[in-house]
Amino acid sequence: MKLRALRVHGFKSFADSTKIDFHDGITAIVGPNGCGKSNIGDAIRWVLGEQRPTAIRGAKMEEAIFQGTVSRRPVNRGSVSLLVSNEDGSLPVPFEEVEIGRQVFRDGGSEYSINRSPARLRDVVDLYRDTGLGANAYATIENRMIDAILSDRTDERRGLFEEAAGIGKYKDRRKAATRRLERAELDLQRLEDVIAEVHTKVRSLARQKGRAERYHQYRKRRLDVEVTVVRHQLETLRER
């Protein structure tokens, strides 16, 4: 899998539609301060699903849209699309080229697409899982990520190594399974509460049923007694 091209419009400093081709042999982007190196890295990170505005050097996601200059008006939306080759079948789709797109609007709305078809963030994440691409994967390394690799804290290095080892998707599946198990346990607890409440009502109804049965028995016995008394009175009157 190789990066082919990056198309940017209205994102950060890219006011106009801009296409950047990645030909074979490109491994790094260098240049003086302020030339836009970080904006390219931010665009790649953002189109692959980055959700933290601080990761693309902003306070909120709407700041990713071109804000305008003295001579240029601001735009209402920003969009980025990343074209990658899939000749080796690294991505689980039957296409030799895959285009991942994302756009954000001033009102905060965001849309994703895969080969220009609407998609969810989850679809995009599952598509490039364990391929080296991703918002925090090792395919795009910035200065701060080099500091994380060289850091003494193991948790800062673990994410990159797990992605490179191909176990990231299994950890995600484990987390998803754990969340489903927790929801199932909560549902089971609620079900047990409902069952306990039903049992309480059943016991109450059983007591009411017992009272009703005793009432009918006593009423029948009373009726039998009253009939016997009346019969005796009739026989007495007949004899008189």
C-alpha cells in the first residue's frame, strides 16, 4: 500500500484546491519553518479520523477551516481526500485504489466517504486498521511523535509498537467485546430487578388468592348452614 495523492481544499492554509502527489521514493517532507509541513501532516491525520482539535493545533475542529486573510475571504467548509494504492490488497476492499475523504462545515458538521460513497468514522477506522495508517499510527511521524518514541514512558511507545505488530484491531475488538459484556451485565442486573419485583407481586397475588379461596369456602359453608336452618324451620312449621 502506498500513498498516491492528497487533495486539500479550505483546510488550514490551503485556501484553494491543492493536490500533492506522492511519487515513489518520498519518505519525508522537509522545509523551513512556516512553509506548511505541519499542515500536510495535519491534513493526513485529520482525514484518517482525528477527533482531537489539539492534535491538529486548534482549540475546536472548526478552526481547521481556512479562516481567511487580509486579501482572501474565509470559506464555509474544509475538505481533504487521501488517495492510496491497494495493489497489494492491504485494505479489505476489492479496489486497486482507495480514496478516503472527509469534510467539515462551519456549523460543526462532518462527513466521511470511501471512494466518494458516504461512510462512517468507524468504517474508515476499520478500513486502515493495522496497515500503518491512522490518526496516531506510524505512517506519518511528526517531531512530537519522535519524542514519544524516545520517551522513557512505555505507554507512549506501546501504541506505535502495537500498531506495527498488527494487534491494534484485536485490542479494539477486545474493548468492544468488553463494552458489550458490560452492557449485557447491566441488562442482566435490570432483568434481575424486574424478576424480583415480579416475584414480590406474585407472592402478594398468592396471598390474595388464598384469601379469596377461603372466602368462597366460608361463604359456601354459611350458605349450607342457612339452607339447613331454613329446612328445619319448614319441617317444624309443617309438623305444627
